[in-house]
Amino acid sequence: MVYHLIHIKNAAISEADMDELEKVFERVAEYFSLLAEPSRLKIMHCLCDGERSVNDVVASSSLTQANASRHLNLLYRAGVLGRRREGSQVFYRVVDPNFTNLCRTVCVSIASREEGTAADREGLLRLGKDLAPRR
């Protein structure tokens, strides 16, 4: 039904359908909001090569332990990351490849624009390449 609702054009939409469509838009906006925090983008960059411990994420991202843990937990609760415990360490990995693909697409899109410095474009393209699926 969601697919049908999104593809309705200029047709009369019932109040029930409009309510469902509003819920869909809210969920999509929540998903996109995960990309709106640079700390979470740093974390995704750290995890794009595979599973890493919280300590590794902290070291790679220059975030504090508390800040990294907060963002990792948020991404986990959103279904973007998976986690497992091994002894006293917690390891995280990307379980939603769509999120990584979305990050990559946005980075490449922004880098391809004329705006910004060459260094900005290079950094975004490098991030886009880092987030590319591994074969």
C-alpha cells in the first residue's frame, strides 16, 4: 500500500490514505535525519570497511567515548547498525546497506557540484569511494 500511495498523482486521496502517507513521510524524514549529524557520518566512515569495536570507532573518529557510544546506539536502534558483545568489548557493523549507499550517493553528488573548494570535493569523493560496496 505504501508503494501505491507514493505513486498517486493528482488523484483524490482519502483521509485514511493521507494519514498513512504522512506516517511514511515522517519515517523517511527520521531515516534521513540520521545523516544530519557529522559525528554519525564519521562513524559510518569508520564502519564502512567492516565490524569495529567501540574503542576503534572512538580512535578513528576523534569522538569522545560517550559521544561515540550515544551515536552508535542511536544508529543501532534505527536498524542501521548491528552489534555483538565479546567479553567487555562491543563491536558494531553496518547492517543496512541502503544507508551506506545513501551516504555515498550524497557525498558524490555534493562533490560533483561546482561549489566548494577542491579539497572539499576530494574529501567527499574519497568518502564516497570509502563507502562503496566491497567486492
